[in-house]
Amino acid sequence: MMDPMDIVGKSKEDASLPKATMTKIIKEMLPPDVRVARDAQDLLIECCVEFINLISSESNEVCGREEKRTIAPEHVLKALEVLGFSEYIEEVYAAYEQHKVETMQDLRSGKWSNGAEMTEEEALAEQQRMFAEARARMNGGMATPKQPEPDQSLEN
């Protein structure tokens, strides 16, 4: 049986996030000399849950207006815009594209791979190609994020 303190949430019906993971994320974002009270951590985690619910709900609305049945990344980005989070679209988009590159690298190194790994230059070229494809798909009225400068590496 799971310790009720491992998941933040009031009941089985509530959405929840793993407390240990969220606490790690919170601590990684702060200077090492800053401590966060347990109740403040819980509040931050609850805010994350509410934010995810808000974005999911609006993404669903955007998806429904387009008469689609599956929420796509473009719906999430549009939801951010509709909800007034436009300043985050570029960063979210870049994180999504980076996730796609990393996922592709994982697949290449997995059992479906021929053993060849992607070099950093190949990964950057692939990332740029995916940016261009996504930009083309998103040109349906939403502001398109800028392409990263060529001298940026894939490292965070």
C-alpha cells in the first residue's frame, strides 16, 4: 500500500503528482541555501496540479473547436496562448522539440536501432527540421516561436 504522503491529492478522484519527484524539481529550481517548508512544497505541488488541469481543460476546448478527438501539442500551445501564457510558448515549444529529439535518440539506441547513434550535429539538424515542420503546422493563426540561434547547443 502506498504511503498517502507520497502523492499529493485529497481523494482517489483528484489528479495528483508524485510528491518526491515534485519536491526534487522544486529544490533543483532554488539556490542550494534556500529551504522550503513542507506546507509550501505541498502548496506548490497543488498549484502544479491545478495548472495542469487548467491547461488540459483549455487544450480540450481548443481540440473540440477544431472538431478533433485527440489533443495534439499544437492544441496545448494554443491553450497557453488563450489562457494568457504566451510568454511561455517558445520555451514550452523548445522543450517539446528537445523531448522529441531525446525520444528519437532513445529509440535509435534501443532494440529497434541498428546501433548507430546520432551525433550532436545530427541531433541539432534534426531538431531544426522538426522546428520547421512544427512551425509549418502551427501557422494556422498562432504566433510561431522563433528558431533557436545556430550556436546554441542541445545541453540545458
